[in-house]
Amino acid sequence: MGENRKAILPRSVTSKPLHCQQLHDHGSVSKVLSVVAEDLGKRPLNGQKEKFVCRVFASTWNVGGIAPSDDLDLENWLDTRANICDIYVLGFQEIVPLNARNVLGPTKSCISAKWNLLIGEALNKTERKGGAQLNQESINSSAMESSMQGFRCIRSKQMVGIFTSVWVRSNLRPFIHHLDVSCIGSGIMGCLGNKGSVSIRFMLHETSFCFVCCHLASGGKEGDVLLRNLDVDDILARTWFPGRATQQLPEKILDHDQVVLLGDLNYRISLEEAETRSLVQAKNWAILLENDQLLFEFSRGRHFEGWQEGLITFSPTYKYHPNSDQYYCCFDGARGEKKRAPAWCDRILWRGKGLKQIQYETCSYRLSDHRPVRAVFHAECDISEGEQK
């Protein structure tokens, strides 16, 4: 597991900074879930309708344009040994380098297919036969085999470097319907896909879910935070899902019952680089969080109204030196190269009745200059009268 195994109970962050919230220590998420596991599933919850309670794993990872190796083991990231989750929502940024060829040219789907293969193998604990080298044919074949086992990929979508992949237990698939995707480019010229979002929505039983994977405007200059705020507003305004003439369905992100927004949101720490570096070395998260741009936007109440985020108890997720646990600012870069101070760029937010976060932490993968961030939720779903019989 990651560096923090504490289960975090959800608390609203629209009125005060997260670092002031109380941390409830219940041990590891696996232990928490073992206590309540027998209560999960189809059961009445003091209401006229029955509820289905499932566990949702959501994670974001900026992989810095680095393709995964054939033997990259994702079991630790996905915590598959605990075997506690029913739905996996995985959001990537920069699965390809964000150069002009990739931004303006055709999508390189072989990289996203390779990620899906590795995810399927980790979730279903499959093994490649004979250790053959990966190619497009073997990727497609292995992904097909994985889909017939415990977990199935119900939808994945790539827009330039942003990639979202949703996996569910096979026994849940018959109850998922109205599966749709919406992509918004907000990068170069305000429309290209080097920045933006890939959103996937579906109905599970009678409850609507929407998962939004974002890569917002970068930069540590004064005023860059306003660009990130505008990106979020643009994504929420422009993302649209098709309705149905025979059934009223949510068409906008905020219309859904339960929403998770994750990604490289790129919010930084509003301190001088040298002071940030010193506080990071001292692991003084409290002072750093007081100056976290995203938490400041929460406290102002002008953005992210109604959204929540778990208590941050982990190290800043960016920017690490490649294949190292040391931050980039600790190394002498080339002349003229920008120094980037550490920050909590990678975040997971949520909103909606019946959604409760029980875990929020990082993982120690060193593939890129970002660390993946993951969360686990309990999600209550309404069951229709026809299904109750």
C-alpha cells in the first residue's frame, strides 16, 4: 500500500481548509472494509427502496509520457490482494508526450491498449503465456481474455494524453446501463486536447455516476491559478451526455447523483520556491496546506461549491526526479531549465448523496515525476422495484 494507510472519513471542505479537519484513525482500509463487508450488498437501509452498496476505487496518475514496460506490475497500485472493490475508475494524464505531433495528429491507441492490458492482468491476476513480447494482436487477445474473467473493462477513452478506463466486476455488468463518454479539449487555442477532460458516465441500478478525468492548465506563475479555475468551469459547462426520449437522464456533470473528479489539477503552493522546498524537507504539511491553491479556492467559496476532498496526509505528489524519491528541486538542473517546487497537483474530489470516501493516499510508483493518488468510496445505489422482486 501507499505511504498512508489511514481511512479518511469524508468532511466538507467548502468552509475551512482540509488540514484543520479531524483525522479519524481506523487503521488500513482493508481492515475497515472487513468490518463492514458483511453489511454490503443488496439490503434495505431504512427506506422504501432497497440499496445496493458497492465499493469504488478511483485513481489518477500523470505518467509523464512514459510508456509502461511489459512487466510493469500494477497490483500494488490497484491493491488487488485486498480484493475489496467492485468498480475501478483509472484516470491517466500524459500517456503520450504532449508534443505537436501527438496533439495535432492521430491518437496513438496502442499505448492506451497496453495500459488496459496491464490493468486487466492485475485485476484478474492473469499471466502472459510464454512471456511473449507485447504487440497489438497480443494486446487485443489478452484484453479479450481478461474481460471474460472477474473484472471487465466496460468503457475506456483516450483524448491525446488523457485516458480514462472503467472496470467492473462481471456480475455487476448486467445492472449497468446508459454508458456514455464526453471529451472536452481546453488546451492550445482553448480547444485542443493537450489539456481538458474525459468523462464517463453510467447508471448502476437506478443511480447515476459520472467520473471526470482532468488535466488542467499548468504553470506556477501568478495568475495561472485563474486559468485552472476557468478550465474547471469550462469542463463543467461544456461536458454533455445524450438524453433519452423514453427516460429522463442527467445530461450535465453536476446533474448526476454521484460525481468523482480526479486528475492532474495542477494547483500549486503559493509560496516562494525556496520556502516551499524548505518546508517540504521538514515535512511541514500544515503550513504548506495553508498555502495550497486548491484549498484556498475551496475557502473562498467561488469555485468547487458542493465538492469535497479527503484529508491530505501524504507528501506532495509532484515533481519527483525520475526513478527517485527525491524532489526535482533538490537537483541542479541544466542552465535555463525551470525549477518546479513540490505541490499536490494530483487530486480526487467528489460530490453526491450516498457517496462516502474511506481512503485517500498515494502510491510509491516511480515511473514518472508524479505519484499516483487513489481513493476508495462506499457508494449507495437505489434498486428499482422490479429488481427487488
